[in-house]
Amino acid sequence: MKREVGLWIDHRKAVIVTIENEVDVTREIRSNMEKHVRFSTGTRSKDPSKSPGSTAEDMRDRQFKNHLGNFYDGVISFIRGAEAIWIFGPGEAKVELENHLKKDGLEGLIVGIETVDKMTDHQIAAKVRNHFLR
């Protein structure tokens, strides 16, 4: 039984389309993440006695990365067992997911990564069907 997965991902959600025996199933995983806010106002301490990473901004950045790491782990647990994984989406999340797949030794399953804009779930499913069922 051949299992192929195509997924559209950004930092807020992943839309996963699994194709098995030419039947596709679409699922959505939400990160429950708000848009990450980066500050550029030079609020970091100039005091060299304070250790790096001690600012509130650094703490928020770490929390953001940890939360996203958990999100990517959840996506990977859902797509584990696929014979082929195709990743697409608008921003950095697709490359970050690729890096997590590499850490898990699954990079050989990635058949492509593509930058695309926002899409509806129906458009995503059609794109994945077209890619794998040509």
C-alpha cells in the first residue's frame, strides 16, 4: 500500500493531504500560534554582566521556537510512514519542517519543496492529487 503525503504549511497551520490507494484524505493541524512579533528597538541590555538571552525578547523568541518545534513534531508524527513527502507553503515554515525531518532521518522521503502563496484546503488537495496522481 503506497502512502504519499503533500502538505501546505505555515507557522499557524499545516494542511496535510494523504494519498493511499488513490484515495486522498485531508487533515489540518493548527499550531495555536499567533504571528511572531520581532522587536527592533534596541531594548537589549548594554550591561556585559548580564548573560545573553536574559531579555524578555529572547525569552519570547525561545518560547516561539519551542512551540514551533512541538508543532513540527506533531506534523511529523502524523506523516511518519509516508513513502514520499512533498512540502509547500508561503514562508519559512516549510524549510523549518524540512530541517526537523532531516533531524529525524526522514530527508530521503522529501520529493520536493515549493514556495506557494495562501491556498484553500480544496486547492491544496487538488495540487497534491495532481502532483502524485498524474
